[in-house]
Amino acid sequence: MKGICGKVKEQVIGGVLSAEKGCQMYTIREWAEEERPRERLLRVGAQSLSTAELLAILLRVGIPGETAVDLARRLLQQFGGLPGLQRASLDDLQAQRGVGMAKAAQIKAALELGRRLQLARHGERPRIGSPEDAAALLLYEMSALEQEHLRTLLLDTRNQVLRIHDVVRGSVNSAQVRIAEIFREAVRANATALILAHNHPSGDPTPSADDLALTRQALEAGRLLDIQVLDHLIIGGNRFVSLKARGVF
């Protein structure tokens, strides 16, 4: 701190770090009350806040010359959004200026809670009525994976999710994925339909020629087994492409 500001007297007032004049310490406390993230959350709800504002509430305080919101924006830009923060290690986070052990732990704890919430929702037997419904179950976690994963959403006659099955990890293409592996768990679960999903760690969800070939092979096998393949989602960079929406089905 002193290396940045010189001799600074620090104090904590109501949980907000401040400093004497002579070191430019910008705090959210100086903002109009209606613009402060915590107060805005209480007034209009968490869903109305930006990702940076939500992250700033976790961080609580900034650093000299940077409010908590500025720090949050820098972290999101540095790591490529929430998926990048989820992939980052504690050491990676602590290496960032203004992020110590406590802030790094708070960020990782919040992201882990989000992941567990998604897993808990799987137990509610959600019904899939659109590509967006399927993506809502998969996007958060699969966007953060560093390897390619091919998964299947196994569905019953009402398109309710029976389970999510991890078919293969590693390179996902028509030459390396055995079609039998895609359907084995579906047969065991007595599923009547399934949705394929795999991620592109590059962050670009554009379907490749291999993706299209794998999809066509799965469609043909599904017809023989009387298990309908409803869609194939390609996930990357917190975005997804539905091959059904693209007209492949």
C-alpha cells in the first residue's frame, strides 16, 4: 500500500476501507446511495445488477485508485468473464493486484455455490421444451471445462430429464466417439429421447464438420434403437449453438 500511495493512514469505517487525503482512495461509499451495488440489490433485486456489480459486493472494497466495481470489471476482463474466473486457480486470483487470500476464497466459494445450485436443480426433473432449457442445465459448467466433454441429457416420454451422462472426455469427433457409447446409458435408463451436448474449449461454439458428422451418425442410430435424438448443442465461451435450430435435424 505504501509503495503505491506513500505514507497512508488506513481505517475501516463500516466495513469500507478509506484513507487520508494525499492517497486517492475511491470508495463506493462516496457514490450516491442509489448507485451503490449493495443498496441497488436491496432496492431492485440481484437480477437487475451487472455481473461486475454482483462481484463487487463479494469483494467489498477496492484499492487505491480503483473501487470494488472497477476491480471487479478488471478481473472479469482479465479472466474472460465468469467461466474464466471459475477455471482460475486460487493462486491465479491472488496474483492479481488487489486480490488477497480472502477475496480469492470468496470468489471461488460463490462460483462453487452456483455450480452446486445447477446440480441440485438436476434433481428436480426439469422438462426440456427448447434448446434454451437444455442449455440452462449445461452452459455454466461446460463453458468452464478445459477439455472437450460429450454429454447426453437422457429424457423420458414427457421430455423430463432422467439424468445427465458424461459420455467421453477428450477429443470429440465422429472418428473417436463410438456411437454405442452415446446410447448405452440411454438404454439402461430406459430413456425415450436424448440431447447431445459438447463443449469447445476454444470458446467458439461454431459447429465443425466432425460435429455434423457425429450428429448424423447419432440420428441414424437413434432411429434404429427407437431413441429420438432431439438436438445437439455446441457450447463455448458461455454461448451455445443448437444444431436443431440450424436445420441439421
